[in-house]
Amino acid sequence: MKVIFCMVCCDTAKLFVKNSLYLICCVLLYACKTDQDARPDQSGLFIKFFGGFDTEEVYAAEQTPDGGFISIGTTTSFGNGSTDMYVFRTDENGNKIWHKTFGDTGKDKGKDLEVLPDGEYVFLGHSTQKDGFSDLNLLKTDKDGNELWSKTFGRSDRNEEAYSLKKTPDGGFLLIGNSIGADESTDMYIVKTTADGTKEWERNYGLTNLKDDVGSVQITNSGNLVWCGSEYRNRTGNTSGSSDMRVTLTKPEGYVLWDRNYGRENTETGIDIQLVSGGFIVVGTTNTVNTANANTDVYVVCLFEDGTEWWSNTYGGEKNEEGRSISPTSDGGFIITGSTESEGAGQKDVYLLKVNRRGEKEWSKTFGGRLDDTGTIVRQTIDGGYLVAGTVTFENNSMMCLIKTDHKGEISGR
């Protein structure tokens, strides 16, 4: 009997926040269940867990046209290698429909996905090749997760790590990641493919022997590419021990139009970028210093189309916060997820933060047990609520987590 943990649903987020013993009991109870759930949940608001006896991490999730959800990450509990790409599909209530692993005997990680109009899926990750180097891995499946084709991209003397995937207006795909050299220098690495995964072009962006990390990429209405990341250098090209948030706009073929950095005297990172009317919104993390201690906060920058700053803001408390994902909301504001140590019950808790169009905080929620829990991706759903995908930690392993809230970030619906 194949055992998979899933379908743990709490009536309210407080059960997850304040009662880790309850969660552990839920996990032990559901360890005895098979893939088929006898009493599927129909609430539409839930906290549910997916994984096995070892370690799972989630990196991306999207809502499907039928109202369900598709998620991708990494597993050590299932598959063939030390780590494998792990994908699972649920209905609108978080009830699992199927799950799949992809990978050989080496290390394979799933990082991003796209839902295609015909119901098929494209997944991006990276995998270790026979020569010992890792390459980007792009694969397509049918609506049931059965593999249709798989392609790899990379250079023979460098390790490539995937971060973000986007459909292009011509039906192809844009793959973005990091290219890592033997000296541990990193460059942004971008590959453009056709609809069948054939490479059209590839580009590297960075300076020799210096570090430039990439976060995510978007395609503008004009077809240009915009991505965020972090640069560990100053603008004269010298290596720096701290980083700035970096945002770059290029032509569709990858040629740079503008390249700007944002930050203060401390360390800033750019993790996720989204399109907004008249510009872009970027989330990451910043180090802040006060008279009592030094800590990290969520850092958000709103930009005009030319890269000039409209507003920026930080969010956090007395301890550490981290920004991982941001999405525009139907009221013109933004929903943010990441982690917090200042609020909640654990060492880190999933942080859900709502701000208005000017970056003013409206409310925040936390979800988590007594160990480390982090929100990785957030999206507004068809019904106006929010989907948060993250990784939660139990005693000896981590699991993938899906949280579906109402428009106020509540689980109870009341």
C-alpha cells in the first residue's frame, strides 16, 4: 500500500497556529490512509498537507480552470533519486486527484509550472546529468500528469538551477534560472523555447566572477521581459558582501533596455515580480537596523514602467520576516506571503499580508505550528479568496501545505 499524507483540514487557522499537538495527531491519523480519501472535504476553505515520511518542499501552485489547484515541488519520499520533482493535482476543496514524480537516480527539483489552455501542463525544474552538472529541465504532461516530452538546457561546464517559467505570446516558453560557475559566481540564465520545447536562444546576464541571483520573470503587454533578482556587487562592478534588489527590462530576444537596483545601506533581495497597471511590483527581504537589534523585514517596491520607484515599504516586527511571493488583488491592492518570527506560534510561521495600492497594511494572518513554516506562493482565487502554498515542518520531516482562505484571510468562513 502506497502511503501519502494528505487531506488534513482545520476548521480555523488557529488550530494550525496554536496547537501543534493536534497537527501531529492529524498526521499520524492520516498516515494510515491510502491515496483515495473516504470522506473528501467540501468546505472550500482548508489547510491540507501533502507528502510522505521524509522531506517535501513546494515552490509553485496555480488554480486550474475548473477551480482546482496544481502544485510543484521536490520530494525525497517518492520517486527514483535522492530528490525528485513532485507534482500533485487537487479539486477546488483541496482533495487530491493525482500525484506524480519525475526524475532519474540523481537530484531532480521542480520549481515552477504553467497551466495550458487545453488542460495540459508544463513544468520547470533542474536535474543532475551524467556528467555531474545540473541542467534546466522542461517537461510537458497531459491533464492527468502523464509525461509527453522532456527537454534539458545548460552549459557543459556550469550548473544551472531553475527558478521561473512563463508562457510567451507565440505559444513558447521562457525559462529563467541561475548559471553557477566553479568559482561559485552566478549569472542570470534565460532560455527561450518553442511550444514543443525546442531552444530558440539562450542568454547569460552578469559580470565575470561576480554573483547575480535571479528571482522571477514576467512578460509585459508589449512582449518585453522583466525580471527581479539580487546583485552582490556595487554599480562599479566590485564584489559586495551585501546585495541590492535588482530589476531588469529586456527586449523579447533578451537585450537589455534598463537595469536598476533598489535598496538601502543594508542587504536587499528581489524574489518575486508581478505586472501592475503602469509598472511592476516586487517583493523580497531587507535587513533593517534599530537601536535594539538587527533583523529582516518584508520589502516591497512598486515601480513605474521605466523602472523609477513609485513607493517602497517594509513590513515586520521585532524579529525576522521574509517576503517570498506577491500578487495583485481585485481591489487594486496586493497579497503577500513569506514567513514571520514576530507573529504566530512557531519559530517561523506562514505570513499572509494584505496591503492596499499605496502599500499601506490592511491586515495580516499567520499559520503554523511550533517549528519552521514558510509560505512560498500566493494567488487570489476565482472566488476572491487566497491560495497559499508553503512548506511546513513537523518533528522529523517537512511537508507541502496548501492553505485556502476567504477574502479576509480566514479559514472559518465566518
